[in-house]
Amino acid sequence: MRRRMLLLICLITLLLPAPAAWACGGLFCTTIPTDQAAERIIFAVNAGASTIDAYVQINYTGSPDQFAWVVPVPNPPTLGVVDMPLFTELDQLTQPNYIAPPLPDTCAIPMPAASSDGGVNVLGQGSVGPYDYAVVGSSDPQALVQWLRSNGYQITPPMEPLVAVYVQEKMDFLAMKLQPDKGTQDIQPIKMTYRSTKPMIPLRLTAVAANPDMGVLTWVLAQSQAEPENYKVMRVANDEIVFSLFSGNNYPALVSQHADEAGGRAFITEYAGPTSALRASDSALDALLRQYPYITRVYTRISPEEMTVDPVFRFNPALPDVSNIHDLRQDARLWDCENYANRASSRAAVVLDAVTGGRGSQLGTIALAAVLLLGLGFGAGRLMRRRR
């Protein structure tokens, strides 16, 4: 019974309004949900040294001995690890915030739904953080795959043809596995530094283990604004935004729609501006922001079958800054009281699906009504006890 009550309290917490620290004068304020499942990458471009620092958040669930992370690199990188607050705070500082207009009185409250080994050049081996790693290259993709498997790096059959493609393009490979005494709870973001002047995301290899409509979130720290070189730039107009109760707005659905219209090959610039405008409490992030004058945040949603071209980014100092704050409080057209079909998944719906095994859409109305009633009772009980 106690576990059930804790679960109900958690659900109530998700449904309650956010704290007043939002400070934008309304109940429905910063209503864009964080895409927790997105691939996250930070590129820091060192123009003078012709190198790039790539910080990559690694998402993995499963057995530690099945963990595999293999990424093509233009040349052997130096490696390090960083802590998660670097990503979480940067996400919070730059995420798009859509401020809703007041809820019309006519809207009813709805329920939401360097050596050679068998033809393989071993360019580096070692350990960093919780990982063992190897940097290898070869002109023979089969020899490369065999070497990785023989040395305990997981290479699945669907990865083999993609390894061959990157070998043909004369790319080396960084392969990582968890050390024998480490578990998945020890996984940390990785930092790679390699010689290059343009950031590139190896989506073709990512496609092997990607989910449908997967989010890809990228920050580029450099001298000026970054833009996709071989992908389109998409835009979401403010008048496309529709707000709904409990579930934020339809921004994620609009990104998916516009990306699909471009065949999956498009990014939206969610934020672009001087780093001096950002203040980070995490010391590592603050130090990183102080090193570079400009930051760009781009985002897309893409499915595995669309991952046929690796996106490359170039720099364009003539582009205007892009704010992540969209104040739509004066636009009464943005509330749709009847049609909520395009709404983003709410935090409550995500938790409800996890609890019900994916049957949240069937049980959502009943469960949410029960939670709201219990929440009201819970709050009233606390109030009565305080009065006593």
C-alpha cells in the first residue's frame, strides 16, 4: 500500500504546476518537454589548432558485457570523460521556451492522454573513466571487424556493411567497452579531441541501434553561428504552435513533421547567441562557455531509414542570433480547446505508460482522474492538519 501511495504522489507531482521560479506570469509557462531519449553531442571548435572537442552523452540500457560504442573518427583522438551536469545544465539554459497566452474561459479542462595486428592498425589502446578503448584502422573491413570481436568489442552483423563504408572513406574507429568491474550505472559522457575544422555526426552508423523518430540534439561552440552544410534549415513558426493542458504544446510534433517533409535531412536552430549571455552553475560547463564566444543549439528528429547522410556543420557569422524565448501571451489563437491530437507526450503520460506497460492511453483518463482526486484529498488533509 505504501508503494502505491508513493507512486500516486509521484504522479501528482508531475501534474502539479511548476514552481513560481518560472517567473513569467502564468501557469502554462515554459511548456516544452525535455527530450530525454535524444542523442546529445557538444562540439567545441578550436579554429586556431584545427581541432574539435566532441562531448558525447552515451545512452545505454542492458547488460554491461553487451555494451558497445563504436564511432568513426577522422583521425586518432585523445580521450577523456565528463560528468552529466555539463549536458543537463546546458540543455536547461538553451532549450526553447514557449510562453502560453492565458487559458480562454471557454476551454474545459481535458484529460491527457600504431602497430599492425592481422592487417589492422592499432593506433591506440588504453582506459579512460569506466571504459577500455581501442583506436583502430584498416583497409580491410572484415579484418577490422574480426579484430574488434576478438578483442571483446561488440560488432553486430548490421554494423558490418557500415564499417565497410567508413573504411572506404578512410576513417579510423574508436571502440569502447565497459571495464570488467564496471556496470551501466558507471557510464559517463565521453570527450574526444581530434583534428578537424567542421563538426560531423556519424548518423549512418548510429542508424544500426537508433529508435524511430529519434531526437538528435547538438551544440556547437565556436567563433560564430553554425549551420548545417548538407542538411536543410527548418523553422517552426509561432502561429503553428498549439497549447494544451497537461501536455505542453505541439512543438516536438511540428519538428518531426517538418523534418519528415525534408526526408529527415533538416535541423532547426533552437538557440544561437554569445556565450556571455549564459551563466552556468556547473564549473565545468562555465569554464567551457568562457572559452568560446558563440554557441549554437540545433535539433532534429530522424528515423533509422533516413540516416543515409552524415550531417556536417559550417560557420556563418552573418546569421542573426536566435532566441530560445517565444513569448506568445498576447496571441489568443494558440489555444485549441477541442483538438489535442498533435500534443506532445506529457510527463504524466510517460510515467503512466511505464506503470501500465504501455496501456496509458487506455487507462489515462481513469487513472488521471483518480490521481487528481487523491491529490486534492492529500492536499486538503495536509491543510486540515496544519489548521489543527
